[in-house]
Amino acid sequence: MDNINNENITLLKKILEKFISYKRVQGYKYKSNEESLGRFIKFLVGFGLTENKLSKEVIQKYCSKRPHETPKNNANRVSDLKQFALYLNEKGYQAYIPTVAKASKCQSSFVPYIFTHDEISRIFKEADRLKPNSRYNSAVVYPVLFRMLYGCGLRISEALNLKVKDVDLAKGVLTIKKSKNDKDRITPMSDSLNSVCRRFHKEVHKNSSGNDYFFKNRNGSKRSKCTVYSRFREILWSSKIPYGGRGKGPRLHDIRHVFCCHSLKEISRKGIDLYCALPILSTYLGHSSIRATEKYLRLTEELYPDIIKRTGNITSYVYPEVYKVESY
């Protein structure tokens, strides 16, 4: 029985390798998916596969929800296996095809924390007051980092991944490489932000190469997101902006929401056609579609009733209802 089991496992491993290659040729990264399916192969070793097929019993046992697994994670795991099972059947290997449970639809209750202009100013002031340290360069980095997050609406990972060569101070643009959805984009900076970056570059990057991180630590290493999160919460406290705790915010990512909201407010104030502005904002943010931008900008009527009204008139026949998988 052990020999039969080992032969079947070896065969499945070979087919899995071809399946992963097939997916990557199509343009998919298939990193987490590969890890997920690798765990499935390990499961089969412990389960004891005695015939050249994957039965309904075996598949369903693997797909059953685990005690501490969220419905979303379970659905992703089952979806990965379903794709592999379809491929197995195409190659003549019998495999039961699992059914992926449909995600329950509900209107999202999540509302990002939208900082006021005064609160943003207080955050900048507190970042400017950080004391210099011989071991760390936080006092130099954070005033520029937080201004860039707000001024360009960047994700924190995008900002921390920036290299010196990606910041063109002559043209005043950033080159964001391999961001979410593996996309590259060019992001213009305002003149004021460009001036801030020029002073920062002159102070920090006198002897840097183009491949050095723009917001590097003093020792040249890449700054971690966890460190930035911790410092951001300290600055919130000193800015007298209440932090509700983990999962409640305000979060560092909310600065990106604020950029969107303040941008739309300015667009509305200037009387610019929102129908033309939304696609531009979507491209600037690096979204794959205008719908992603619409979902991202969860504006409340209390904050921006004029924008809600104008956006609603423009997009009422363009966007379907926005649903979200339940958060856990």
C-alpha cells in the first residue's frame, strides 16, 4: 500500500508542477496558490491514497472548514483545489471537483477614518517635532514619508519600496513598480512635496546609489511597515487624535482614503466634471478599474453631501451595488 501511495503522490507532484507552470505562463503569479496546493499534497500523504484518483470523500475531507479558519480563507483554499482538479481531469486523472461556497453578500459597514485638514496638519507638526537620534534617522524620514503618503495617496508598501532612482526630482514624479496587481505607474508630485523631497535627498542620500531605498534606515536597510505603524500610533497620540485600538483605527492606510476624499472635495469645489475626473483619479491610485475607486471612496453624507450627490448622479447607471464578503 505504501508503494502505491508513494507512486500516486509522485505522479500528482509532477502534474502539480506542470499546472503551476501552466498558470504562470498565463500571467498569474501563483505563489500563495502553489503553497496551498503543496499543503494539499502533504495532506494526501497522511490520508493514504491507494488508487489513481481523487475521490469525493478525499476532496471533501480536505475542503471541510477548519476550526479557526475564516469562510474567506476556506473559500480560497477550495477554489485553488477546484482549479487543480479541473486540470487533473483534463489530463486524464480522475478527480472530484469541489464546489466553492458562494460568499454571502452584504453591504459593507466599514467606514475609514477621514482626517480633517486640521488633523493632517497636526500629524505633520508632530512628525516634524521628532527628536534626532544618533542610532535612528526617524526624525528625518517620517516628516517626508507621511507627507508623501498624503500628497500622493500611496500605499505604505509602495512608499517603502521606492528606490532613489524611482524618485525623479527633476520632473517631480515617482515611479511605482510592481505594486498591487503587479502594476507599474508614474505618480506626479506637487511642487511643495517635490521641494520637501529635494531637501530630504540632499540630507540623506549624499552617498547613496540609485538602488538604495529612498526611505532607508540609517544602516541602509529597508524600513519595515510594522515600525512605521508603531510610530504612526505614537504620533496620533501626541496629535491628540484618539486611537480606537486594533481593527478600529485610525489606520495608517486611512491616509490614502483621506487623499481620495480631499481630492474629490477639491475637484467638486473647482467645478471640475467628476465624470472625467474619476478615471484619472483611478489611474493615479493604481486601481485596476473605476469601480475599484468607487468602492474605495466610501464617503459619508455627513462629511461630503455635495460630492455624494454629484457622484451618485454620474455613476447611478455605471456602478452596480457594492457588496463585500463578510469580515471576520
